[in-house]
Amino acid sequence: MTADGHDKTRKSTVSKSDAVYRALKRAILDQALAAGTKLPEDSIGERLGVSRTIVRQALARLNGEGLIELRPHKGACVAQPSLEDGRNIFAVRRSLEALVVDSLIGKLSPQQIRQLEAHVEAEDMARANDTATSIQLAGEFHVLLAKLTENDILSRYVTELVSRSSLILSLYGRPHSPDCAVSEHRELITALARGDRDKAGALMHHHIDAITTRALLKSQTEKDFPDLLAAYAREEGL
Amino acid sequence: MTADGHDKTRKSTVSKSDAVYRALKRAILDQALAAGTKLPEDSIGERLGVSRTIVRQALARLNGEGLIELRPHKGACVAQPSLEDGRNIFAVRRSLEALVVDSLIGKLSPQQIRQLEAHVEAEDMARANDTATSIQLAGEFHVLLAKLTENDILSRYVTELVSRSSLILSLYGRPHSPDCAVSEHRELITALARGDRDKAGALMHHHIDAITTRALLKSQTEKDFPDLLAAYAREEGL
DNA sequence: TCAGGAAAATATGTATACGAATATGGGAGA
DNA sequence: TCTCCCATATTCGTATACATATTTTCCTGA
């Protein structure tokens, strides 16, 4: 079934910590583990049938990618990025995804274009039905684009930023509105396929800005916790 | 001496794996450990007086940052980035350091400008005397700029890329030529201080392009190992 | 009833031990 | 002498055990 051999042994062969890492990552991005959730090594290991050693490795990796916070002697919990973190992440994304577009202009094969179109098609399919996979696919579109550049560092960073963006969205974003994303993705593919560098760059910038706005929507209505408390304090004359 | 307490206990308090991580990282960036050097967990642990557990954590982290390569059941060795890796790394640096400049324009306090000038001064001092620290300081200038943006993600990525750039330079770059770097850094500070966005952006792009050229110099004269071998094979009629 | 604190329980940090995979070296056979 | 293969040794992957830090609980005293 796979290149390296039988399917049965594969999972056990490719290192357990990797499996735990992926499981935790998916759980976080699916919001099965909400932001701030404590992640005790013992429980996770017991639950997944591995030792703490393995869990620890996975947690260290997730910490490196900013998906969890890891405070000494206090254990791990799902990251709760601040609004400023959100702004920073999207600012970097804007730069890097511009580089993605720039790297891809005039270099996409017909087959790659079909691949992108197929992905957007899948996004469209999931648009109304399945909200969860819809969000996931929207993010993976950007990851796919980044991977097509064959720039490993670029694609690693974009992947990481997209993951963290999901967290931001779950914390501060509006419920969900993937409709525009799909059409924006389509327009971007068209511009890329036509080799229109300026148009593609402008579309990507606009697209990321749109995501940023949606993701950080609550920044105007809802305050950070400390500020929220301060407001109440003022009302009580404290 | 430090914020968190007495100096004596500090080192033992802030986790051993962090210390090992920093030691190995410095050793790699100082080229005390040449690219490709094997890094057996046992030896390192014995040498540094810690258990393999700690060394493993440090190695995993270095692997995440691309400074070492970690192949299953084969152990770790100092990374040997390819020329393509080099091109990719500098391409991403170009984008991100442009964002650094953009973030800093019009936002540098007089004190921060003095800090930057002091750093370049130090670069100038080490220019002729100490080649090793000269290289190090040149890289740290970019790290310092990135940190001044107060964008944690941006500064983390730039730091990582600067580290990996050092590796690239040690593999493919010409011996050393920091003279131009110093003057270019000075010009950049001036443009930043004056708030001249276009000038600063252009300077940074030019500066990174210059570094890229110097770093990947051997790309024209010296081939990759496989290509090199292929050339010999052709000569022998193989 | 509530505040303070000590002891127990829990969780993390680190070391060690054992099993598995890979690299190494030597001997048998051609 | 060279090649192939098996035994040995080294190194990595993982689990477990012990040490240390933190959280919780519950008791004491005001």
C-alpha cells in the first residue's frame, strides 16, 4: 500500500512520537482540545498507549511550533495566542505568501494547476455541509501552494503559520465564513495560471488581509481578559 | 545578578537541555563542529556531564531549527545544507528582512538607534582583529533588528535563518569579507533613522542580495558532490 | 467561618536500563 | 586475495524508576 512496505507495520515503524505529535496537532486544530486546555504527560501517554518519554518529545515539538505553551515545572497547555500574536502571525504570513506567489508565477505545470483546482473544488463541496473540514481545507490550500514552490523552508514556515492562524481564528474569529475564501482561491489560481504576477500578488495580499480582518474581528468588540476586568473594575469604582 | 535570583543557582535552574542546546548551537555556528560531523548522543552526554535524555532533547530542537540532520536509527550530524537550501533560505530571508525594515520604519526610538549604532561600532572593531566574532556580529545585527520589531514570530524566524545562513556561508561562501557589511549596516541604520522607507527597503534588499552572492559563490565554480563525481566519471569514460 | 500552613498527592525533570536497529570486524569459502 | 556472511559492538528508540517542584487537601488556630 505504501512505498516502504506493508501497511500494517507502517504506523509502528515511523516512530511513535511522530504519531503522537500528529494526533495532538490534529486534536488542537480541530478544536477538540480548546485553547488553554492542560496537557498532562501522564494522561496523554496513558490514553494513547505510550510512555511519557514519547509524549514529551511530541509536546516539545508542538511547543517549537507555537501550538502549545510549555512552562517549566508547570506542564503544557494548548497555546492561547494574544491578539498581538495574531497580528504578528498574519503580518509574517502576508510577507511569506507573497513570496509563494512570486516563486510560483510562470512555473506551475498544467498538472499542478489541475491539482490546485481540484483542491478548491473540494473546498467548495465542503462549504455548506461540513464546517470543520471546510476550515481545514481552506488552510491546506495555502499549505499546498507553499509546497508547490519546492522551497522547504518557505513551505515549513507557511505550514506553521497556517496552523497557528487556525488557533487565532478559533479564539478571535467570527464563527465561519468560507464562501469568499473559495472564490478568492479560484481567482488566485487563475492569475497564477495566466502568469499575471501583479494581479496574483495583489490578490494574495487582499486575501490575507481579508483573512486577517475575519480572524481578528473580536479585537474591536471584545477586549483581552485584563482589559475586560479593568472595565468592570471601573464600573465598581475600584 | 539576574532578575530571577542569585547567579550561582541560575545555570542549574534554567534546565540542562537548554544549556546543552546552546552549547551545541554555538559549537556549530563557530564551526568548532564542522558540517557533517556526527553527533553521538552518548559521547556528547558524557562530555557535557548529562544523560542522553538531555542531549536528545537538545538535538531534537536543533533538528527543528535545521542546524542538524536527524535520521532514524542513524543518529544526528551537523546539517549540510545543499546549494538549493541556501538559495531557499536567502529567498525567505529577503522577504522577512524586508518586513523587518517595514515594521521598523518610523518606529525606532533614539535609544534603539544608538543601540544599533553601538552594535555596528562593535562590528567595526572586530573587523580586522577577530574574524570569528566579526562573522558572528554581522549575523547578530540582523537578529537585533528583528528583535526590535517586537514581532516574536518574525524575530524567531529571522534568528533561525541567520543561523542557517552561517552554515551556508561556512560551506559555500568565500573565506570572509565583512568590510562591506559594516558600511551597508551603517547606511541601513541611517535610512531607518530618517524614516526613508523606500531607501531602507532598497538597501536591505541589496544587502541581502550581496550576502547571498557571497554565500553561494562556489555555486559556479564548485559543484555538488554527485555532479562532481559525474564529471570525473565522464572523464574516465564511465 | 475563614485564613494560614503543613503534609499528601500529583506532575514534571532527569537518569538509567533494556530491546532493537545499524555499523563494524573477522573468518570461511571460492 | 577477494568477497560474502555472520558475530560482535556500538548507537539509537522507548520504557521505567527516581528526584524534584508544584498543586491540592485538610487540619489547626484565631
